[in-house]
Amino acid sequence: MPISSSLIPIPKALQAQSTTFDLKERLNWGEPALTIVDVRSRSEFNRGHITGAISVPMDELLARAAVSFERDRDFYVYGASDQETATAANLLREAGYEHVAELMGGIGAWQAVKGPIDGTV
């Protein structure tokens, strides 16, 4: 018997500002076509980060994006504060990346929803 698509919850589309619940839902669903970008300093990243995130400090963001990021991929960006997150997301959008979400609350909000962390934060 075929499974009805209405029985399989599909995460909502990428939002310009996303909650940790949005990201967690996509990861739990098994969504492979996304990249989590941590724009904090390398030392902050090394202390602890969202599992699967890549470290791209703010001062390297545009140069590394130009050679490493696929433009049609979904990106979840977070920094040390929501302001840093917004700045990084806007830089990427201005550089032509259309699928960029600001992960509101950053690592602290991720910890609050018991999202997986690498390191001790």
C-alpha cells in the first residue's frame, strides 16, 4: 500500500530568519542540501559549535564563499550575536546567495533545544 504524502511531515521552506526548531526539524527529517555556517572566531568555534557546522570566520566569509559555496544550496548562518548573524547573512545575500537563513539565538538557542553540539561551549 503506498504511503500518502500527507502522512510524512515535510519541513517548511527556508526562511530569512529561522529558529533553531526550523533547523532541527530539517536535520531530523534528513535534509542533506543545507550548510550550517559558524562565523564566530575560530577559537569560539573550537570551544563548541553546532554538530556539522563549518567554521568560516566573518573576515574570511566572502572570500571562502566565492570558492567553496554552491549558490543554490540552503545556508543557515550563526554568529556570536543575532547582529553578527544578520551581518554575515546580508553579506552572503549581497554576494548573490539567495538561500540564506539567519539562525536566531545562535549556539545558545541551539543548546536550549538540545541540538547536538561538538565541544563544550
